[in-house]
Amino acid sequence: MKKKYLITCAWPYVNGEAHIGHIVSSILPSDIYKRFCNLLGRDSIYVSGADMHGTPTQIIAQAQNKDPLEIAHYYKNKWIEVLKLLNIEFNLFTDTETKTHKEVVQDIFLDLYNKGYIFKDKEIQPYCTHDKRFIPDRFVDGICPKCENEGVKVSENCERCNLFITFENIKNPKCKICRNIPILKSTENFFLDLPKFQDKLIEYITSKKGMWRKNAIDLSLSYLKEGLTKRSITRDLDYGISVPIKGYENKVIYVWFEALIGYYSASIELNGEKAKDYWGSNAISSYFFGKDNIVFHTIILPSILLGIGNLSLPTNIVSTENIIKDGEKLSKSKNNTIRAIDLLNEYKVDYIRFYLAGIMPETKDSNFTIDNLEQFINSNLCSNIGNYIDRKAHV
């Protein structure tokens, strides 16, 4: 039976324009792999989309006093413009606001809930006394307690030392919007019972040694060594996909859970019932993303798929290191980015693709500079490859 190939990459938050960190960490390498599959005549689909419900989009919307969806659609269109200019060849680039995605997410939520993999429990969440409401984790920023890196956010890994930031360990926490100090307050949420998948995940990830990149194996096994704990998957927000259980309509399914399901919902949106062919035992799946997304794709997503029970786990995890500028990872929040559209306005698309492919941070961080781009193109593309082709043309 002919193999089926699923190719996808991390869904970008649409709270700003595409920068080269996005392109080189996930989009360009997955596009290259899709083209490779096409050359070999493989039956493959290449899907991704815009994460419309990300907290960064909410932050921008609140700061501008606009509806989050207005911001999300505006930047999604900006992304589509850049993807076309870069000659990225998705079979489908969708978003998390589609009817298909919402239905698939709610169906999977109920399936896992009915099987006992999702349960209700009390927890403490950040609460802004100034705005008098619970706030998303990413609305709380502060200082890393380990390396003193400023601007770290709750529920994310510190970009400098990789420490997972919690409300309990963050130093000098502030509300992203009003800059007051939030407190912790009890609320009832739904949790994904990750400990139930611990043993299967250890077996699964250990079997990938020598296949996945070292950063994915090492970080995943370190999480498992510490022991998995329950993880809340709902929030007291009014923006997102509502919880499909009576009495909890005022809560939404948290973005990190529902966005991961986007890979599957996009496959269904593209191919309907035939989508399962790309998620079965005869399928090979490849996920491309930056290293800050490793745990979501090696721990959380496989747990969801194990809970569903009839969908294949990721075959290939392609996790890049960082593109850096001035010694720091490219970051929109730190205003340390290079917009892809600016490069496209200055250089031919093939030059950009060739250079970014050449410096792709597969096993270590890569430094981006305009001077290096021009030198790389002149010496490798124009001189070496160009001269070779010219000589062959005159043989």
C-alpha cells in the first residue's frame, strides 16, 4: 500500500507580521520537504494555518481597543501575502476560526472527557485586581528567577536559560496591560490527565533516539524524568472556542490545546473523510517548528492523540535552534526582528530562500546579518553554482 505523507509546521500567532525567525524555523524547511516529496511522487499533503486565538493577539487588540478577530484577520492577510511572495506551496493555509476547526476541537474535547482523560478540578490562576478579571498566563510578564532575563512570560520557557516560568517562580510579575501586580485566585478548570500517558510517552520518545533531533529527545525525556502533572486546558476568557459542556459556556478551551488539534482539523478541511488516510498506520507525519515548541509537539500532542486512540503519533519531529541577531533570539516582544517583507522588497525571493536554507539552525543557533546574506549569495550562488552551470552550458 502506498504511503501517505502529512507535512505541517507550527501555526503562527497573528499578532504581527512574519519575520525571518518564523520562516526559517518551520515554514521554509517544511516547504522544502514538501517539494522533495513532490519530486519523488509521494502522496503528501502540506497544511498549516493562523492561530487566531493566541494571547499575543488579545494583548495587541486590547492595547488598540479593537476586537481580537479584527487584529487576527488583518495579520493573517499579511502572512498570506508574504507566503505567496516566498513561493510557499501549502495545500491549505487555514485558521483556528473555521467551523471545521471548532467542531473538531469540541468533539475531541468531549471524547477525551468521556474517556476520563479530561477532568474538572480547582486551581489558582492569575487575577488582575485592577481589571477585576482572570487574565491569560501570557498577560503576566516579569523576570526569570534563574538567569534574570527580563520580559519572560508565565507558562513559557525562558528564551535564555529554558526554565519553565510559572506564576509561583516569576520575579516581579506585572499585568501586561495595566502593569499592576496580579494575584492568584481559585477557579475551576478542566485538566488533561497527562500522567496517564507517562509510560507510553517514555516508550514512544525513547524509540525515536537517532531519528529526532537531539534537542527534541533531550528536552522531552527531561520532562518525563521529572514526572508529568495534570495540565489545565480551559480559561476564564471570552475569546476562543467555548467549552462544549453545559454550565461552562463562559470558559474557553485554552489555545495551546486547541491549536495543536489544528493539524488534524486542517487535514479534514482539506480532504474530508479521506484525511484519516494521512493519520493512520500507513502514514508518515513530519512536524516542523522552533525548539520553544518542542514539548507541545512531543508531549502534549501525542497525549491527545493517544487519548483519541485511532490516530498516529508524529513520525518525524524537526525542531530547529534559533536565528539570532545581535546575540539574541529574534523576538517581536523585544522588538528584535527582521520582517520578511522588508527582505522581499530588497532581494529576489530565490536569494532569500537560498540564504535562509544555507544558515538554517538545524543543530545550533545561526546568526543573521545583511552583510552575510550578500556575501553568501555572491560566493555560493553566483560564483560557485553560477560558474558551474555556465561551464556546463559551454561544454
